[in-house]
Amino acid sequence: MRWVPFVTAEEEAWNANTKAFTELTGVEVKIDQESWEDIRPKAAVAANVGTGPDMVMGWFDDPFQYPDKLVDVTDLCTMLGEKNGGWYDGLRMYGEQDGKFISTPLCAIGNAVCYRDSHMKAAGFEEFPTDTEGFLALCTALKEKGTPAGFPFGKAVGDGNNFVHWLLWSHGGKTVDEQGNPAINSPETVAAIEYAKKLYAVFIPGTESWLDINNNRAFLAGMSR
């Protein structure tokens, strides 16, 4: 079970690799394509009931919701790591538990801020800021120039709300500590919220009701994001 492809070339490559696997091993593979939001609940049901897909293209910390239902894939991941130069620490953390791989990391989402270079320079910045103080200054200047920025609070697991993770982490906050205990109630979280209030004050009005598609609409309308 995997999510519905967004890029035709990716789907073609996936199907070609699947066909090659069947030709090499004689094992027939059935591919079920589901929407992003349906993957997580259906995978959880399959894990707990014990029937359904043998493999799932899942999300982030999903494997840790039912680690006892998963097959140890340390041998596979070790081979892949040795063959391709090792694992990035972030991906390893999403794949390993207690020194064993319980899932096989597939990719990392390269989220990035999308902005118009001409708007940034018109606001008095030659380069995009690399710290939170500079980013707030840029957003303030963009509003003064009539091209305000904005982030959405979309619900998709890979899109709109990811800026909230950055906002928390950039202020030293975390949702859980190294022992897995809740750690959201902290001075760092408060600092992140205070910063978010300052950002929101210079965002384009209405961002609290934005969904994931509003990013595209804002960009196509000529506004910064």
C-alpha cells in the first residue's frame, strides 16, 4: 500500500521496479494506492488486525505506533547503508528502535520556503535571512511593501503545517524528550509562540484559515509566501 503518486515519472519508475522484481523472483505484487490521509489509519488497522498489505509506504513516526507488529529489517537497512554511504541521522532515527531497524527509510521531504526574489529585494534584502530574527525583519518589510508573507495551517502530513515544526525546533523546543516523555510545556515553546504572534501580525490577513492549496493560490497571485 502506497500513497497516490503526484509525479508521473515516479509512478512509472515504481511500476517498472515492481515488474522487474516479479520477473526476478516470480512473486506477484499487488499495489494499492491510497490518498495521503488514508494511509495512516488503514496501516494502523492492518497492523492491529493482522491482515492486509505486507508493506506500507508510511509517514514519519508511524512505525513507532505499532513496532511489535513490524518485521526486523536491520539486515536490509545495513546492506543499503553500507552500499550507499550510510544513513543520515534524521532518517536513521525514524527507522531504528533499540538498535534495530523496524522500518526502511525511503526519502526525506525537502521542504523549503518559496518566495519571489524581486519582492525580497524590493523589501531591502539582497539574500534570504538565515535566522529567525532576520526572517521576522523580512516579513515585516514585505508587509510594508504591500507583498506580505503567509504560512498556512493545512492538515496534510507533508505540507502546510510543517512550518510549525521549524518554529518550535528553532527556539529549542521539543514535543518529547529523549526518554519519550512529553516536553511541550517549556519556556522554549512559549518563546516559539511569542515569535509566532509577531510573525502573524505581519502576515497577509486570513492565514489562519488557509489550507494547503492556498500556498499555490498565493504564489500564482503574485504574493510572497
